[in-house]
Amino acid sequence: MAASDWRLEGEWMKNCNCAFGCPCDFNARPTQGYCKGMVGMRITKGHFEGTRLDGLCFAVTVDFPGALHEGNGKMQPIVDERATPEQRQALFDIFSGKHSAEGTLFHIFSLIVTTIHDPVFAPFEFSFDKEGRVAKLVAKGVLETEVEPIRNPVTGAPHRIQVVVPEGFEHRAAEIASADIHSTGAIRFETKGTHSSLATVVQTPEGVAA
């Protein structure tokens, strides 16, 4: 068990360049052979030791040359500019994976990422409707992503599909949707109508609690 006391509860999105139904969730290779994407979260309730993190947003952009488990990934943290120095350090401590048990989300990331670009501190816009499969994240000047429902190709009606991962290290269940991404930071890429997962999560040093 990891020694530190931390917890992140909130709204989570994972958007990437793959086709709908992120292959990573199925232990399959990325649609195009590589992964460029982002994860973002609005923390509704959270802390690291004695530092409260309620209300803050963060995102991370990533670039992997192959499947994630093969490593050699690059990442750039993007943190809510409202965070105090103590809150920024608390988030970086969580991101480091050093305060998480083996096999949990942030510990895994610490093993598969070899390049960490300097963090960006930016104002965030974050809206999230999991049931409606509609979301938006803007980290001004560095990242924009919008999510909408997948559409039936014949009727145009919203198409709903869920992925349930009972033993997942990222989330237990997610609504699957369609994302556009425009990333202009250290990891630059753009997608139209690619994969999105929307979930409500609880992350702890021991892994996903909900």
C-alpha cells in the first residue's frame, strides 16, 4: 500500500486519435499504430495529504509511438492556473506515480512515459454532461477539445454505447462519444470525430475506488 494519503473524485475525459471504442481498453493496438491524446479532469473533491484540491482542473497530453504498454511515451501536464504553489506540487506528486501502488493509473504512467515536457499553467473552461455525452475542455492557449454523441450514419440520431471495465485502472464504466481535439502545446496534434470516454471516477493510492 502506498504511504501517502490522497484522493481525486470528479469528472474524467479521455480523448484520443483512435476510432470509437479506445483499443487500449481492449488490450488492442492503437487504430493508427500510435497514440496521441489527452486526459482531463475536473476535481469535485480531492486532496493530497493536507492540501485540498477541490474545484481544480487539469489535463495531460500524450504521444506514444506504439501501443502504450511498449512505452517511450511523451507527456505534458497542463494545470489550472488558479492552483496555489502547494496545490501545484500536490498534483505533480500524484502525477509522479511515486505515491501510488504498483499497477495503478499513475504508477503505470510513470513506467511508460520517458519524456515529460515542462508543465503549462492555464485558465480552464470545463463542461461535462456524461449522460448526454457532451463535454468541453479548454486550457487557454494550449488545448481545446469538444465531445458530442456518436451519430447514427443513416439517421443522424445519437448513438449510445458504454464500456464497462470491472477491474479497470482508469475507470469502472464510461460513456463512449466523439471528440475533436486541437492541441498546440509541446505535443501538437488535431483530430476530428475520434474516440472519447466520459466517466466519473475516484482515484486513490490503491487505484480506482469508483
